[in-house]
Amino acid sequence: MTLIRLAAVILSLIFGASVSMADCPDCTTVDFEKNIQLNLLTPMLSMSLKDKITYVQSFGIDVYRVKDPENLPVTVPDLPYATEDIIPAKFIKLFSEGAIGQYMTETNYAYTVKKPTILLIESVDDWTVIHEFAHYLFDRARSMEDDTRESLHLMHSEDAQEDFFDAKEAYRNFGGYRDEEHKNRTIQSFVLYAKMQIFFERSASLEETTIEKLLRNYHVTHKPHGFTHKDTERSDRYVYNTSQKAQEALRLLLEDCVDLAKTLTPHQDHTLMTELKTVCHQASELKKDGVKVYESTGLKKSLTHVY
């Protein structure tokens, strides 16, 4: 057994992994029930930075570089620059605000890309290249399982959020529900909004945490080419910030759960209460799992002040 295969086995045990659904038979299920083809990621661990880029491109992914505002030494001189005629300016601007990598999926129309695309700061390191490729692999698994269209989830989330906020504001102005229709609309719009928020926390902040945990474990089990102690120090900060962001978003969601539950009565609103309890339980469990996964990374800084 090679070191790379051994590392994959150890990581599967660390993550409590299991075989995924039939749609992705070679997927591994990691934290937050997220599926990924680790067999496609592990070959990168022994590659040079240049070979990593070539490997990523072999999956049909467009890879561009973005100018480093700090003018650090360029590590990917062969990559073309991302220009505003290809990539929306707001995403390029993120790199002047601290971003060092960005995965963009064609299933989210906001990116306006026609195929999977990765932006990298031109001073990029090995860790970041693998991190962004891992996003692609999670996206790839999602597409195999349910053909998830991220833009549709975003659109439905925005519509549900607007509908819920309007209904909530009317509730405050009237000091209660106007009628049964208003009550049904308020609860049902919140349930849809909560479902969409849970989906995005899994595929946004919590996916960042999942990937960083994966790379941190690889750092221990395999000592990948190009990984340094500086990478883990940066990962410490990033894992904390993304985990905290997810905790705060879920905390706000659960506050609405408590407030809305108080407006319903068990017998009269049994169906609405069941729907509300179900989605709120999912949010609560995801919040708890977020803490557990954060703690499993070995970081000592506590998240207790946000949950």
C-alpha cells in the first residue's frame, strides 16, 4: 500500500467515513454528510505545484491567476490573468480584500462561468490549490447525487427570505397574525428559508471547515509536497473564522425558531408545528455538529461565546 493510499484510509477512519450512495459509488462521506471522491484528490499530495495545476486543468476546469496586492513572488507565471470580460469584477476584487482562492461553479449563474473555474492569487501555494480543487470535488459529488443547481437554491432562498421577512414585519405591525392565511404563509416561508439556509451553510462556511480539516489531517498523515507550518497557522485562523460564521448564522435561525414556536398552539397548528420542529431540529443538529467538527480539528480557541 502506497503512502497516498494509506493516508486516504487513515483519513476515512478519522472522518468516520462510509461508502456514499450508488450515484457516486467511489465517494467517501466525510463531516456534515458531505460526499467527495478522495481517490481523485490524493494523487495531488505528491505533485509539484505546477503538476497540481496541470492535474486540476485535466478535469476541464478553467484556472486563472489574479494579481497579488502585496506583490509577493509569482508562483504560477504560466496561468492567464482573470479579466473582467471573463470573470465579474466583484469576484476579482475579492483578492484585493484578502482572498487567495475562489472556486466558481457554472451551476450558480451569479458567477457567469460556463464551466467550473478556479481563481488563484498569483503567489498561490500548494495548500490553496488543493483546497479549491476540493470544492470542485464536493460540487461534482452533489451533481452526481441530485443535479443540484446552486443558482436555483439561491433564488429560492432569496425569495423565501423576502417572503418571510415581509410576513414577519406584518406580524410585528399588527401585534399578531392577520388571519390563518398570514400564519400559514409566515411559517411555511420560514421553513423554506431555513431549508435553503441549512443547504448553504453546508456548502459554504461548513464546507470550508471540512476541507481545512481534511488538509490538516493530510498534513499529519502524509506530509504533502509544499505544505508548511505557515499553512497550518493560516488554517487555524480560517477554520475559526468560518466555523464562527456558521455558528452565528445558525444561532439567528434558531432564534426565529423559538419566536415562531411561541405563536403556535399544539392542537390548532399541529401541521405547522411539525414542519417547524423538523427544520429547526435540523438546524440545531447542524449547529452542534459544527462545534464537534471544529473541536475535532484540534484548535483550542473556544466557540462557546457564539453558541
